[in-house]
Amino acid sequence: MSWATLPDCKRVLAVVHTEVYGRRLRELCELLGSDLRVQVVFTVAPHAFNDGVAAFLMGLGGTVVPWEQAVRTEFDLVLAAGSRGIEQLRGPLVRLPHGAGHLQLTRTLPPVGSVSGARDQSGAGTEAAPQERQVAGLGRDYLLWEGRPNAAAYALAHRDDLTELERTCPEVLPVAEVVGDGDHDRITAALPRRAEYRAALGLAEGEQLVLLCSTWGPNSVFGRLDALLPRLVRELPDGKFRTALVLHPNVSAGHGRWQVRRWVDGVSGGSVSLVTQEVDWRPMLVAADYVIGDHGSVTLYATLTGARILLARFPHQDVNPRSPGMQLALTAPALDPARPLAGQLAYADRVYRPEAYAEIGARISSEPGEFLPRIRRLLYRLLNLGEPAYPAAEPPLPLPTPLTGGTRWQ
């Protein structure tokens, strides 16, 4: 870097597999970006859902290093929320979770030692024992490469994650560090501004916001959108309810943004607002009165807000049974497809128990309010630099853009 005006900076690489991972890493990069001793650059890692990542990074205005160059370059620190290709990178790697609560199990694995058409000596078919499904993000396949930890540090949100690692992958415990959850802290810090967010959205007094939240995949809310959206339009009266849909970016990455918008408009008659990836979903979660969701992280984060939660889809067989998401599924009422929707919202009001949801929300982070100082301490330790002489802080969540036209986010 002989051309650089500041040639002696520590070089940090942020590895962006998907837009979701990029948003997780962005706030870490902000912690480092104002330090004149540090230069942060980005790369787009191979991933099936990295459509939209290039536009996301262009919006940040960061320097993007081609993947082929990134794997040949030595860095002082590497940040990643995904696993694909990270074994090729050079430099101490910090791994972060890309969602809340380690909710999901990995896909069903083939039996150990199974071979299609395998036969024993008598000619009969052999049958191997199936492998146990791993907790996504905490399994051995995710954390190890050639039998060794694939990172210099694993940043965890909760002390319970250490217990899971002790059970499934004790090799990484020496480099696992509990730092908390950034989205947890941003949401809880924003709760006192709820009235401001609602006013910014243009919600009238007495008007209630129903936020429909979907992760990706066939078992998500979006997987049955044709059954749910028409009900929201037909059964919730104008003037009393406003409805918006928050989608996991992988839905648009897999199907295309144009197509997803056409589907949503077609099914809802243009009456349900689609919250695009460019809009921060967290202020809207704080503003919501009701959240209708599934097994995704956004639904789990709603336990922090006081919103009444109803579950429209929940694939119990694919969810970590020890996770706060499973606890939510045993607490929140399940949406009934045959009964009037307004009545079910009223029922959710009657049975809502704040203490039950507070218990679930407490399982998202064991270090509430501590994510920024803890993660900064970890990053600077690996950079072999002293921390800046000011507290780690972020601005409040931004005010959302008003709802215009009564039905559409602009």
C-alpha cells in the first residue's frame, strides 16, 4: 500500500456473504472506521444468497476487494458472520452469529458411513445410524476446519451458548467469548422513543400497527403468504389497523426484489406495505402493537418490545429445542386459520403476560447493554492496539419514513 496517504494502518477485512451478514458486520466496522490507525475494507464471499450485497456495499461507500484478491492478502483482522470460504482467508478471524438465539437446526444429515446401495456380506442392505442434527451456528461442521477451530475468536450472545459448545464442540471453548447482542441493545435502548417512531410513521391516535415478520424458506410466513395476506386486508378494518410486512433479505435474494414485490402486491391488492431491505426494521418493531411471525430472529426480538406476538408458522422439527425460539413457541398463541383475525388479536391482548416474554427476551443476550464495549475490547485485543479514549457508542435508531398513501412504505 505504498500509494496510501496513511500507509501504516492495521488492515481489517469484513467478509460479507449476504446482506443479512453485512448488516451484522456494519456496526462492528463503524466501531473501527473512525480510528486513524485502522483501514476497513470489504469483500463479497461466495454464497447462494449474495444477490444485493454489491448494492449494499456500494451504499456504504466502502472499498470492496475482489474475493480472489482477498484470499491472497494478509490482514490484521478478519470479521465474518458466515462460514463459507473463510478457511481460505489470512489473518485472525472473529466469527459472529448472524441472528438471535441460535434458533434453527441444520438440515437432516445422512447416516454416518451410509453409502447408497451398500450391502453387507450376506447381500442384505446395511443400515447406519442417523447423525444428530446440529444447532446452526454452533455445530462442529460450522466451527471447525480440519479438526481445529476456524477462528481466532467466536463472539457469543449468551452464556448459555457456552453450555451448548461444551456439549457439542468443546474444542472452541478456549476462543469463545460472550459479548452480548447488538440488535438486542439497539432495540431496548429505542423503547423510550416508541411514541416518536409511531408519530414518524404517521400512525393516528388509536391506530394499531400489525407487523407481519417472515424468515425465509418453505416453512416461513412467506411460504404461505397467499393464505395470510388476504385475511389481513379483508378482516382488519381501515382506520383502526395498519399492516406492514418485514421479509428476510434471503427471500428477495432467492426470488428477486421485483418478483417479491409483485407477489406481495398481487396477493394483498397493494394494501399491505412491503418493508424493503433498505429500511431499518428495528424502529418498526418498537412501534408495532402486534407481531405475526414465525421462527425467524425478528419475531424473537419482538419479545423485547411489548408487542403482542402470534405465530402463524412454526416448524417445531427444525427449531433448536433448547432455544428461546422454542420457548416462544410454547408461550405465544398460534394463529388459527379458521377463526376471525381481529378476535385472535384481542385474545392475544387478554393472555399477554409481560413477565413470560421478558424471560424469553433475557435469553437473547446475557450481557444487556454491553455489546459495544465488549466487542470493541475483543477486536482491539486481536489488533494488538489500545482502545480509543472514548466510550463505544452508536447513535439512536433513525426515525422511519412516514407511511404515505395509507398503505405503502416509500
